[in-house]
Amino acid sequence: MILDRVAVEGLTEKVYHLSKNRKEGLKSPPESLSDLGAIESLRVPGKEEFRELREQPTDPLAEQELINSIEQVYFSTDSFDIVKYELEKLPPVLNLQELEEYRDKLKQQQAAVSKKVADLILEKQPAYVKELERVTSLQTGLQLAAVICTNGRRHLNIAKEGFTQASLGLLANQRKRQLLIGLLKSLRTIKTLQRTDVRLSEMLEEEDYPGAIQLCLECQKAASTFKHYSCISELNSKLQDTLEQIEEQLDVALSKICKNFDINHYTKVQQAYRLLGKTQTAMDQLHMHFTQAIHNTVFQVVLGYVELCAGNTDTKFQKLQYKDLCTHVTPDSYIPCLADLCKALWEVMLSYYRTMEWHEKHDNEDTTSASEGNNMISTEETNFDRGYIKKKLEHGLTRIWQDVQLKVKTYLLGTDLSIFKYDDFIFVLDIISRLMQVGEEFCGSKSEVLQESIRKQSVNYFKNYHRTRLDELRMFLENETWELCPVKSNFSILQLHEFKFMEQSRSPSVSPSKQPASTSSETVALFEQYCSGGNPFEIQANHKDEETEDVLASNGYESDEQEKSAYQEYDSDSDVPEELKRDYVDEQTGDAPVKSVSRETLKSRKKSDYSLNKVNAPILTNTTLNVIRLVGKYMQMMNILKPIAFDVIHFMSQLFDYYLYAIYTFFGRNDSLESTGLGLSSSRLRTTLNRIQESLIDLEVSADPTATLTAAEERKEKVPSPHLSHLVVLTSGDTLYGLAERVVATESLVFLAEQFEFLQPHLDAVMPAVKKPFLQQFYSQTVSTASELRKPIYWIVAGKAIDYEQMLLLMANVKWDVKEIMSQHNIYVDALLKEFEQFNRRLNEVSKRVRIPLPVSNILWEHCIRLANRTIVEGYANVKKCSNEGRALMQLDFQQFLMKLEKLTDIRPIPDKEFVETYIKAYYLTENDMERWIKEHREYSTKQLINLVNVCLGSHINKKARQKLLAAIDDIDRPKR
């Protein structure tokens, strides 16, 4: 039992460790060996037992099942009492056979565990051998080291015994000697340090900041070396104070850069800060100084003008804020103060610009020198400082420009600009425009602050100015007698002062009417142009109005020589009309008068050209010239301040609209115009006139007190309709019902439209893209309709110049039911031709007062001929009885009229010739052809068609056919009713 107990204990221990190894995994050789040692402490199987275990037939699965059948309690803790556990398991009544079976089971489990352990031991045997060899080798090395140490100690003892006291004494004396030599050098250095303060003061007076800092730093470095001397502590404190004093003076020197940049001065300052290692601090200080310089500069400039205008030495203004100070600037000193303000701010921005140039140049030089050096740490620090400075300077551009804008904006808001005259206001805008140009070149900014401020004031100013100009225009139009304003044949709006800016470079320091000739320097950037000197805001006080406008002619001729030469080429027996013996002017090309013109050339000219007696100068009035000057002034403002371009162009269009509406109201309005069916006013012209009347014309005589505020505001934007001057007489037949005045008025409008066409590219260039449709609509629907006013205006003259009623009476007395073919035309044809001859003479008389352009004379003749032909048809339609011979007489009369008329005018083809001929030929149509003819020719009136059916066709068609044709006419006329 005892043996069994021991066997159980050994088996239990083996099973525990084996299972532990199985759970924890394969351990390192030392741990495995220690575990095995614990097992072997109980009982290590011998070689025979290992052999027996190995030779026993094995079944891995069976062995694993035996190991797995071991109770879990054997794997619990190391303090587990195996014997006690097994004894406690025994039943109260022992059965030997069961005990033996249980013992055999334990033995089998022990055998399986032992065999497993044996396999593991054999598996780790090579590693054990190898580790044992390493331990042996380490032991040998330790033994060799012990021998070496022993020998070294023995040799050291021998060396110690070999030195003597004398040798050590020599070494001590030599050491003292060296120390004394070093002390002597230190004393000499200390003596030099005591004298450096005088030299530092001299260098500071000479503004040699780099040298002073270099010397001070070297002295501090030397003082730190000898700080163990008591005399040095006071010197070190003094050097530190001196260095702080140098930094203060250096900051003062840095602030001087802001107003007057000097390359040599700034180079010294930067070198000094670099020696101090404070280049970043210097840049921060520089920006602070620039901000302070802007504030101090503008305050001092404005303060100087305020105190000068105040006329006393009261110091109360110095205590005011800049915003409040600006409100005390008087109108007389406002513009000079603004100019000086911009000049001072320019100097500050120029200094900053040159500072950036200096850093860019020296950064390139430093980069080149750094690439040749080998100190990587120093190069990295330099690159870091350079990057910081570059970013700081770039950020400072916008910051400084914002400060400048705010200061100028505050100044502008301090005074109401509406009190200034137009030229002074333009001068202010010119200065601000140049300042914004400076800002754009300075930092690429669009000057939003200044633009918004000046735009609001400009729009308000311009609205009031424009309203006043519209009222003046109405006054000019109502007092205009429509006399010709004599200008030279080569007149161009560019000759007027108001348009000089279109040919000349704009100088903001000179009023737009006083601008000098353009120079090539305009293409150069302002900072490059004025970098070496000068100022873009410098007022040129010595510039005078030496330029005069040479646009007016003394009479109809530009010189006496031209007037004399107009007659020298003609013979006395020439059949050229007297009124044509004048200068020959090419109406199509507009060339200047030619002195020598042949008689054949004059004969070949059109008979309806009444412009040969005048120089081919533009036809315009004083009012037209005033409108053109206004347009020039508006364009000046628009050119200076492009953000308000749309508002300016809108007001310009109102000037043209009002002028066009006035011409139509004075000379073209007639309710009977459209009743003629001639289409004298196009739908586009009618739309334009209606638009102008609704948007611009105030048709109410007086303000309605019950009207709403909105309606009152809308009326403020409108202008009363103008009234023709009582001095203009349009009812006299001798003057062809005011034809001269009508020609001057109408052609001045056409000339004005031509000038707007000329200015269109310039307006299109400054108009914002989103607003360009308005400009295109203005030109396509308004400007282009100016020439269309000729027809309704000259139709009134044509309708009264010929006595059409008398002709109808004469035609009514003619007997058309003659029985034989007549060879002589009727007297009404001669009467009508006499009317045309008289009309021609009157045109010649009018042309002596004012040149009648060829398009005008053509329109007049066309209207008269068209009305005459329609009167002839109307006379034929009044016929009660007509025979075939009568119809032939009608044809004879009309052919006689055409033949004589073609000698009076060169208009081809004769207007409405087919209108008369087609009506006469319709007399010969059959019933079927007549029905189709009526449907195709709706240009004839119902009365004319009915007469054609009743009178002329009644002889060869029956009553039923006549009723059918009359019904067809009624169907055509029904939609018109």
C-alpha cells in the first residue's frame, strides 16, 4: 500500500506538470529542464525504464485518451495533497478487486505520462548539450580575464614605484606658468573691455548699428568668459544696458523707413537686426510702424489744413479724432487737402513697395551665397526667417491698403460732395480713381471699400446733376429757334474739351478739361514710373487753358478763299442754276469742298440735291452741341469711375430720349399721319416713343396732393413735356411751313445719333457684362430710329406744300365720258406741275438758309410725288361717268405728268407710279379677272374699288356680276371696321 501510495503521488505529480506543459505550450529549454528536475526529484526513470517505455508498443490515440482521462483536480494547484485526495475517495467498505483495478488504471496513466515525459526529454537533449557547451566556453573566458587583470595590477604597482617627487614638481611649475600667461591675457582683455563704451557711443552717433551691435556682442561674449572676476560683473551689466539702448535707437531708425525709404539706411538696420537674431521681430515692428505712419500722416495733413483755414492757433483740433477732424475741412481747401493726403499716403505705400523690392533682391543674393556654403543648420534658419518675412510682407500689402482706404473713405464722408461743381467733383473722382489704380498695382486689390463709398456719393451726385441737366435741356429746347449752329466741315466731337480724355492720357492731378497730351509713360506701372522721384498726385498748377476749341465757322464757308473760288470756274452763259454756283461737296463721302469743279460735273449732279450751296458741315444747333458736351461730361465720370458705368449710360440714354421725343413733339406729331396708310411711322418708332413717354415724360400739369409717395417719387424721375418756342413759325407757306427749322432739328437729331454710334465701342467696353443687353437694346430700338423721324416730319411739309384739294376740284370738272380719243392733256396736270415747280423754287430758297441733305430732299420729293399720285387716283375714283376714250385720256394725263416730273427730280423709280397705272389698267379687266384683282390689291380704299366697279366696269358687266364684285369688296373691308 505504501508503494502504491508513492506511485500514486509520483504519477499525480507527473500528470500535473505534463498537463501544465500541454496547456501553456512548449517552454524554453531551461524552463523545461527545471520542470523535469522537479519531476526527477520525485523519481527519475532509468535508462532501462526509458528503453522499456520506448520499446513498449504505443498507440498515440490510446495514450492521449489515458492522459485526457486524468482527473482535472490533479491540475489545480501545487499544494494539492494527492494522497489525502485518493484516501478520501475510498469507499467505506473496501473491495480489493476494485482497488486493484483502480491501481492498474493509475499505473497505466502513470506509464502514459512517463512515456510522454521521456519523449519530451529525448526531444530536448540536443539543445541541452549545446547550452552546456556555451556555459563551458564562458567559464574559460572568465578565467582568462582574471589572469589579465592580475597582470595589469602588477604593472601598475611597478610604474607607481618608478616616479619621483621631483618630476611631479616640474609639472606643477609648468602648470602655474601657463595659468599666469592666461591671466595676463585676461587682464589685457579686461582693460580693453573697459574702454569699449566710448567707441560704442561714437558708432551709434554715426548710425553704424551693425558695427555697434557686433562690437557689443563680442564684448558680451568676452565678459562672459571672465565672469569669475568681480570687476567684470559691473561691466557685463553696463554692456547689457548699452545693447538695449542700441535696440531702442534701431527701432527709431526702422520707423524712419516708413516715410522716406533709403536703401543704405535700411540695409544697415536689417544687418543690425540680423546680428541680434531678431529679423522676425523687426518685421513685426516694421508693420506696426507703417500702420502708425498712415494714421499720423493723414492726421497731420488734415490738421494742417483745418488749422490754416481756422486762422487761429487754437489747439482744440489736435484733440479731435480723425473722423471728427475731417468734418472741419472747408470746401475751398477740400481738394488741395485731398491731393496732399493722397500724396502723403503714396509716399508711405512707395516706401513699403521699395521695402519689398529690397527683400526680394537680398533674398536672391542670400540664396546664392547659401547654396555655396556648407552650414546646413544656419541655412535652414535663414530659409525659415526668409519665408516668414515674405509671408509677412505679402500679408501686409492688403493690410496697409485697407488702412489707406479707410482713412480716405473717412475723409470723403466728412464732407457732402454734392456742394461741389461738376469740374471739381470730377477732379475728386480723378484723384480717387488714381488712388484706386495705385491700390490695384500695390496689392492687386479692387478697392472695394473706396469703390462702394465713392459709388454711393457719385450716384447721388449724378442723379441730382442729371436732373438739373434735364431741366436745362427742356429750357434750351423750349427757347431753341432751330437756327443752324455754324461749325466747320471737319468738325468732330473729339475736338471738344469734354472728349479730350478719349485721345489723351488721363492725369488725375489735372482737371479733365486740362489734361496734357498722352505720353508713353502711361503704359509704365506707377510704382516703376515714380520710384525714383515724383508723385502721381502732384498738382500741375502751371497748366493753363491754352487749348481752345476751333470748331465754329464764321459763315457758311470756312474761309474767304473758298467763297471766291466757288465762282471762278463757271461761264456767264452757263445754264447751271444760280443757287448751284457754290462749292461742290460730295454728299456721299462728305469730302471737303473742292475749289475747281467742271460745268459737266455740276450738270451731272442730281436736280434734287440742294446741298451744293453750302459747305458739307454737320447740321446741328446750339442745343445739340450742349447735349454732346453733356455726353462728354457723363463719359468722363464713367471713364473715371467704371462701377457706375451703367447708371451713367442710362442717364445718357435719357438725354437722347428726351431730345428725340422733343423733335417728334415739335415737328412730327400729327394725328392724321397714320390715316394715310403709308406706314410713315414704323412699329419700332411708335414703340420707342411710347416707351419714352411712359418712362421719362411727366404729362401731369401739377402734382396731385392725394397722390401716393411712390407716385411722387416716380414723378421726380420724369421731365415735363417740352413746348415749341413761339418764335418758331411752322404755318407759313413761303417758308415751306418751317422747313428750314425742321431740317435743322431733324438732321441735328440724326447727327446726334451718329455720334452715339461713334461712341458705342467705348460705351460697350466699360459697360458691365450683365448690363450690356440694355446698351444693345438702346442702340437697336432708340438710336437707330432717329433717321426714321424724317418721314413723319417731312410728310407734314409735303402734305401742305402742294395744293392737292385744288387738284381734286380741277379733276372733278373734267369730262371723262368723251366719245373720241384726245391728243391734249387736261389742265389739272399743268396746275399740278406748276405746284411742283413752285415747290422746287421754295426748296432752293430754303437751301440758301440751311443745307438740305440729299436724303432729306429725296424724302420730300418722294412724299410730294406719292401724295400727288394718290390724289390722282382719288380724283379718278370720284368720276361719275367714264368712257373708253376717257380712260385713255386718264393714261395720257398721267404720262404727261410723269414726263414733266422726271425733269424736275432724279428720284427713280417714281414713287407710287404703279399705284396709278395699275388702277387705270384695271378699267379694262373682265369680270373674273376683276374679282381676283380686287382680292390681290388691298392698297386701294373701299371707295376707290367701288367706283371702279360701278362706273368704269358698269358698261360691260351685268348687274349680278356687279353685285358679286361689291360683295367681295365688302368682305375685304369688313376686317378693317
